[in-house]
Amino acid sequence: MRVLFSSTAGQGHLQPLIPLIRAFEGHGHEVLTVAPLSLAETLNAEAINFRLSEEPPRAESDRLWSLFPTLARREASQLVERAWFAQLCLNAMLPAVQNAVDEWSPELVIRETCEYAAAAVADRMRIHHAQVGISTAATEASVLRELVKPEMENLSVGLTRRIFESPYLTKFPISLDPSPYPTTLRYRDDEGRDPHSLGDWWPGNKSPLVYLTFGTLATETEDGQELLRKVLASIQGLDIRILVTTGSTMDPEDFDVTHNVRVESWVAQVDVFAEASVVICHGGSGTTIGALAAGVPLILLPLFADQPTNAALVQKAGAGIVVGDGGGSAELNSKNIEEQMTSVRSAIDQILTNSKYRAAAISLAKEIDGGNSLTNLVNRIAATV
């Protein structure tokens, strides 16, 4: 069977697809991925068969993202979900997706939930399609049925409903994220590689390891970079080991750090989570669900998008502590968190000294592990085609 995958730009959108791409390939299916030009390096590094789409027009992109940091959360969501994903990204992706379908004739299309061109083409061509969640199901269903519905219905009347009724694949456990989608398939990433030991970055130091990351998107902004530096400066005097990942927009050599800190552009999270005692992040879905799947508690500093929702769910489950509610604009949320560094240090102490947080995270890890294996997931999806 031929399976076409599609993703918008950003590692947080592509990475959830990669285990599924590997799984379909491993079971003998032909796979092709369509993604924007900015993901070419990652696709090459992962040895994934791909075609590239255009990026949204630079001037329009710059204008949109210049507005984003100052907008209230609801307005920011409308801007990103509707203007960015459902208009600019969709229009940029559409020709490449249509050409791939016309020339390659896939029997199944699998897209991450923010990539709408593949949904539109698959629906028009009557090709079976499924969607891979990158956030919570409730959040994504709300975006689909409220924020982007006008764009979907302009493409085809009833498209919103048909997307909603297509299989929804997620790694989030049901206790954390009950799903409104009628066909929800929960799975675990059980075919990835075993973790490798981190480098000998803290010779002789056996203190608990705290992992600090704000993913890739947040550190593309000045506010995100400044917040990362301030959190690090606040905690590096504690009796802990610290690993910081910065993303590609910051140079690790620019950090003035103490002996217990290691700064890298990128480290495979499977390696980090195997050794970390605490993860400090902004609540992005990839890092959040990855930490929980490994049974590692979190300290969450939500800035924008789905991060406040993810943070609140983790705290309610007892697997983490939230600093800042993420209720304002990205700019305001960052400044609010900067004023609460004492709370960040206190949260580290609470998690390291109170076993209830680790126990709650381990409980969620066991629930995540109860999801479909990738083999079962591939077989279940293939059986519907």
C-alpha cells in the first residue's frame, strides 16, 4: 500500500509523524512525505522519502508573526490557526500535495492536524485519510470545528465533519485527554531506539539531572531566548546537574555557565528522559508527552498556543507544577514568568523531595504504554483502506 504523509513546518509538527512513517515502512508499505522546504534537512537526515512544498510568502509570514507576541490568547489562536495554518500554509502546501497524489496515487493519506491541504486533497479524491494529534484532542477538535471551519467549508461543504470523523491518532492517555473524536486510536512509540547514555558532561557529579528546554519555536523569539537564559541563571546555583537545549537559533557557546551546566543545540529526548529527574519546559506537546511517557515529572512555564492547556492537565494529574497560568499574550506570559524565578526553584525542590510527582508521572507512563503498539496501529489503519 502507498501511504502519503504531510506536515507543516516545525519540528513539533513533523516529529510525531516519524515513528508512524517508520512503522509503515517497516511493515512493507511504500511511504512518501510532503513537507515545506524548511524541513528538508531533517527529512534528509532521517532518510525519509519526501517531496517539498513552497513556504508561505515571506512578507505575509513576517507580518503575521510580528503581531503574534502581543495578542491575547484567543486572538493569537485565531491568527495562528486560521490565518497561518488554514490559509497561508494550506495554500503553500496545496500544489505539492496535489501533485504527489496525482503522480504517486496513494491509497492512504496521514497528516498532522495542522496540515489541511492533504485533508482537502484526500477528501476531494476520495482517498482514505487519518490525522495525527500534536496537541490534546479537545483542543484540536475545538480548532477544527470553530476556528478553521469557515476555511474548510469554503473548500468543500461538509469537509469539517468528514475530517472530524476520520481516524484520530494520539499518544495522549485517556485520563489526561478524553477525546471527542468518534474514532480515536491511542498508541505508544514502542519501536524507537533504546536510549544512549549522555556524554560525560558532569565528571564525578551524580546530582539529579534537570532538563531545561523551550523547544524550537519559542527560542526563535527574543522573549523566549531571554526567558531561557533567566531560568538557567536562576537555577544553576542549585545542587543539581542541568542540561539545556537551545534549538538552532541560539549558540551554546554564548552561554556563560557554571560547571554543573551543559548547553547543547539539540539532544535526542529519548536519551535525556532516561536520565532526567525533572523536565522544565513551556508545555509543548512533544516534550510534555515524551517526559510523561518516560515517567518524568515536569515544571511547566506556559507561553502560548496549547501550552497552558497541557500545563493545567499535567498539574491536575499531579505529575508536575505550573509556574504562570499562560493566560495572557506570549509577551506578557514571558514577563510574568520572569518575575517568578523563586517559584521555579521551589518547584524543583518540591519535585525532587516529594515522590508523589514521580509516582503520578509513572502512573501516566503506564497508561501511555497501554496504547496500541505501532504494529497494531498500522494494521488497524491499513484494514480500513
